[in-house]
Amino acid sequence: KAGVTQTPRYLIKTRGQQVTLSCSPISGHRSVSWYQQTPGQGLQFLFEYFSETQRNKGNFPGRFSGRQFSNSRSEMNVSTLELGDSALYLCASSRRGTGYSGANVLTFGAGSRLTVL
Amino acid sequence: EDQVTQSPEALRLQEGESSSLNCSYTVSGLRGLFWYRQDPGKGPEFLFTLYSAGEEKEKERLKATLTKKESFLHITAPKPEDSATYLCAVQAGETSGSRLTFGEGTQLTVNP
């Protein structure tokens, strides 16, 4: 069974540019979440998509955006990159989304390592 | 606001030397507490979900326990391959969906 696939794995950008990261969830998983991981802040929630709709959003500026397609694949975009955006961006998928009252196990991908120069 | 604090930040053990990692949490309406393991350059790997105080789960040399305020990850007779960062996270509230709030993690090193 294929896991969560993220592309690209590594990328280098310069300040002011924009970047798009891609995530393919586990087959049958309809919820996709994105997290940013940095040494200083740890893992922080960016947003969650379910059935092509953003269901939850973390405390990040509007430069961070995302979308989900009908096949549950998701992309996130960061515009006008800043040095502080350098991080490991992790995608996670789960079977259930908003509205499920139980605990929802997330399966993470390997991440996309973004370096902003 | 949900808060998760892990201690210690780093832990060095000799192979076979058992120990425990701590995760303290403050949430409203806990739905689940999760333990993940993360190796360098990889995404977090799911270990356990705990749902209510008093619950315990085991997997090989790992045992996770939960109280109303904290969780412990006990590592019995660790091996070098147990070296990794262990992350604790909570899912809480009725409208938070899959949102996880993570602690900073404990970096475990097991020396042979």
C-alpha cells in the first residue's frame, strides 16, 4: 500500500519567489493536512482540506494557501517567500475529516525541504 | 488554546538502560493523544493513540500511558535503532477536525 507522497523532496528558492508543493494522499484517504516544521517552532498546523474544501486553518499569513482536487491530491503555495519560510513542509492524510468526533490518525509523508536564500 | 510540553528535550541512554519520556498537556475536550517517532530527514511515523485516562498501549519495547494531565512513553531495554525524536500530539475539540497540536519532541539517543 503506497504511503503519502510529497514532491519535490528538496528545493531552493530566493526571497520574493513563490513555491508550490504537492501531496498525494493514501488511496481512500479524503482528508489532507499540511504542517510546517522548523527547529525553533516545531510542528505547526497550516491547514486541512476535506472534499476539496478548507476545513481548518492555522495561524499563518495569507501568503500560505492550499487547495485540494477531486482525487484528494493537494497542493500548497507560498508566495513572496521570506527567509523564515525555510522549513520542512509535511503533508498528512487521514480517512476522516471535520465532523468526526473520535481521534483521527494522521499518516505523514516524508516532507518537502524548502530552503529560501 | 491547546498546549503540549515534552521533557526532557534530549536524552542519552546506554543500550538496555530503560527510561521514560514525559508529555504534559492542557486541552479542552481531548479526543486523542498521539505518539509519533521521527527519524532524521523523514516524516513522523505513527506509534500510538490514547483516548482516555488510565489507558495503556504497548508495542515491542515501547509502552504509552495516559493520565488526565500527562502521558508517558516508557522505553524498556532500548536498542540503538530506537534512537529518534519522539513527538507527542493532541487532537481536541469538536470542530478541530484532524488538527494536531504537537510538543517540541524528545530527541533520544541510544548508545551501543
